[in-house]
Amino acid sequence: MNNLRHLMSPLDFSTEELDKLFDLANDIEKNPAKYAHLCDGKILATCFYEPSTRTRLSFESAMYNLGGNVLGFSDAGSSSAAKGESVSDTIRTVSCFADICAMRHPKEGAPMVAASKSSIPVINAGDGGHQHPTQTLTDLLTIRSLKGRLDNFTIGLCGDLKFGRTVHSLINALIRYENITFIFISPEELKVPDYITDMLKDKGIAYEEVISLENCMPKLDLLYMTRVQRERFFNEEDYVRLKDFYILTKAKMQLAKEDMLVLHPLPRVNEISVEVDDDPRAVYFKQVQYGMYVRMALIATLLGLA
Ligand code: CP
């Protein structure tokens, strides 16, 4: 039980371990047949207490592509959580049926509670507004694969920087690389939390907070767009007022560098116009594909098979 390795935060892996994970993911992409039976006889449980398309399906696809099987639930209402079962009791139960578990939960820290009671590896697949480590692994693999490095970038993070857990995880992960400058692009109400800017100040990492996307476009090497997180707003009126604050259009893309990449964790609502999808710099659907490769690499690593 003590040798169990979970993934709660992208920082659970050192940068050297991440390099190894990303090398494995790239090798899986190039040589899928080599890995097609790696997880024969193994079972992944997906315990999703919150909606998901990419994360859950990419975990499931990852396990099938490794030769394993999948069980789980995609809605708390169809599990015994609806009868009041605790996360601790659920994971003890799931541990009897599966070899590894990916858990998404609206409460921050719930996957950590599960991990503390689990006899199988637990992967945090998103906990409230806190962390989304496998999205961060996806983002880093996408950047590293398409740019060839994870250092020396100016990255713009745009949209809901207050509630966006993918943003918080990505910032925490990127600060470990050299010469990263952050430009936080948001309306006043959706600014990145103070604990993040305080941490950047403490570490002497360069950042700016701006409202205009257009003005900073020419400076960016990477633009990470996010949707406004309706489910985390207390007030529908505020959501409606802010939801279309940023819309990335072809005209705005003309202001950007020729090799700037546009990433988005998805789902998209309105914040990237569909006319941008054909721009070769728009890599958010490639990012989805990288998400599956990195989850394959992660499952293999946490099961001790890689
Ligand atoms: N990026 C992401 O977490 O997407 P889903 O909510 O569809 O899983």
C-alpha cells in the first residue's frame, strides 16, 4: 500500500519524471502496436461525479488502447453517492474491482481523500476549481511535441482565470521551467487568484495582468484560451455579463506571431470563433489527441508497467 503512487497535482512528478512520461507518450503515438497489450487483464475505474467528455473518454480510450478494460460511473446520481455514500467508502469498494482509478469530483480535495483510503493508484481527473493535473500533462505534452521545448515562452492565459482549474494547474507546472513570462488576460472579476500572483512575486517570475487580448497578441508564443466556468458562478447575471467578454476571431489571429499556438482545454463555448479552427496555429483538437497519449503513458507508469 505504501508503494502506491497517485497523481493529485502535476507537481507530483519531477521535471525529469515528466520528460520520461512525455517521451513514453511520444513513443506510444509513434508505435501504438508496441503497447497494445501492456495492460491486458487490468481494469481502470472512472468515477466521475461531474460531467466530462474528453477526460473520461480519453482515459477510457487510453485503457482500451493498452489492452485493458474499463468500468465506472459518469454521474454521481447513478452511483451510491446519491444515497449518501462517502468518497472514502466508494474508493474502498472500487479498489475491490479495479487496478487504477481516475476520479473527478466537484469538491476540492475529494480525490486526495480517496487516495488516502485507496489500495489502488488514484488519479485526480479534476477537483472543483482546484487542479486538473492530467489536463496539465496534456497541455505540456502538446507544447513540448509541437514546439520542441517547455522553456523560453511568453504565454497568454485568457478568460476565466479565477475559476479555471486548468489555468491554475498549468501555471504551477510551467513555473518550473526557465524564462516563462505569463500574461494574464481577464476581466477584473475573473482575475487569477492572489495566491498565484503572490507565489509568482515570491519566485521572481515575470507576469502582467491585462484586460485587452488584442494589445498583447503580438507578444505571445502561446495563447491558452478558457471558457467562463458557468457551473462555478453563484450568480447567473454575472455569468451572462462575462461569458462573451473574449472571442478569438480570425481578425485577432492576424495580430499574432506566425508560429503562435492556440491551446484550449475545451469544452469551447463562444470564446474561440469556429472560423479560427482551420488556422494551423489552432491546435486544441490535436491537444485532445495528445491527452489520450499522455493518459496511456500515465496509466502504464502508475501501474509500474513502463
Ligand atoms: N478538458 C476537460 O477537462 O474536458 P472535459 O470536461 O470534457 O473532460
